[in-house]
Amino acid sequence: MWIPTLESKATQGWGTQAGYNDTMIFETFPVGPLQCNCTILGDEQAAEAIVIDPGDEIARIHRRLTELGLKLKQILITHAHIDHVGGALKLKRLTGAPILLNENDLPLLKMMDEQAGWVGIATPETAPPDAGLTDGQRVGLEAYPAQVIHTPGHTQGSVCLHFAPMKLLIAGDTLFAGSIGRTDLPGGDSEQIIDSIQSRLLALPDETKVLPGHGPGTTIGSERRGNPYLRTR
Ligand SMILES: [Zn+2]
């Protein structure tokens, strides 16, 4: 969950992650009323993909996968807020791909009626995940693996996905460009989110690109230097 205060458009420039290699497909686009950044990461050669945070606009995501000729292998959820997980079951039904979510967010998943009320939208149908996302777990595609980093604070089950070979972090709602995730919703903890970011995310190399759950991309280095929420320690 995130309430946008700025025009949350600026994932431009992330289009294809050009230059990494020729067979990687990388598309990020905001979905739903809260404009959650949804990502399709595909391997053209293997004709496989993962989708991260399909919060809404599932027909569009599914159409894109079909256009690209990619079989969906995993649906990865950074945390169980409605704007990130709301479309996951629909996408699973269309593709057969399993949903992965950290088990500490199961209580939030069960609060979907209440979450829908916060946003003022209809309650999406959800189901328990097919598997967990635990710290250190390897997920993603054979060619583009990611390591799960458990970063509680925004929610207790919040995770980031670190694609080390690509120098890329998918940050969910833990770290934003110039900001951090809100902690005033159930399961939020303001000291814990700072600790998660300081101890786990700022441990990554400065050149690591960061794609937050909303709004523009950034890097670990520029957040280390300029993020006002991370200066006090
Ligand atoms: Zn959230």
C-alpha cells in the first residue's frame, strides 16, 4: 500500500534494461489505482517469464505475456498489500503459475476486505500462496535468478528481490527514491524498516539499480547519499 503524492510515472528508462543481454525481456509498468510498478522479466531464449507484483490490470499483463510468447513460471509478491497482490490469483488461473509470498504476510492476505476498504475498491479474490519467499531463497528464472532479502518493516512479510548479475533490486514498498515505505498500517514498524534498509539494502553495492514498488527508479548509492530517512544513524 502506498499513497502517491507525486506523479508516479517515471519508470521510463527502465524499459528494457538495455545492454544486459539480447535475450532478456524487462518491462515495468504501473498498474491499478495506486499505480503499483508491475514487472515482467522474461528470457526470450527459454520462452519463460516471471511476473512481480501483479496488483491489477491482469488482462493487460496476460496479453503481454502472450504477445511475447512467454510461459509464466512464477508470480512473485513483494508483500500482501492489495495494490501488489490483488491480481495474483487471476493471473495464476490464466497461466497456472504458482504464487510466492512470505508467510509473515498471511495475516494481511486474510484482511483483503479491510484493505479494499482503505482504497475504496472491490475486494479481489485471493488464495493462500503456493510457496513462501524466505530470506536467502533463490527465485526467478534459470538465466535471471534473484535472491530473496527479507526486509520487514513496511509489512512483516515484505521482501526485496536482488538480481545480483543484473545489479538490480526490486524493492517493493520498502525503499523508494528519496523515501521509505509507510509503517502506519497493520504490521508496519518504523524502526524495523530503517533497520532492514540499513542492514540489508545499504549493504548492496552503490551501483545497484533500485526499482521501487511505486514511482521512479533509483540506485543504492543515491539513496545512501541523499535519502533523508536514512541519515540519522
Ligand atoms: Zn505496500
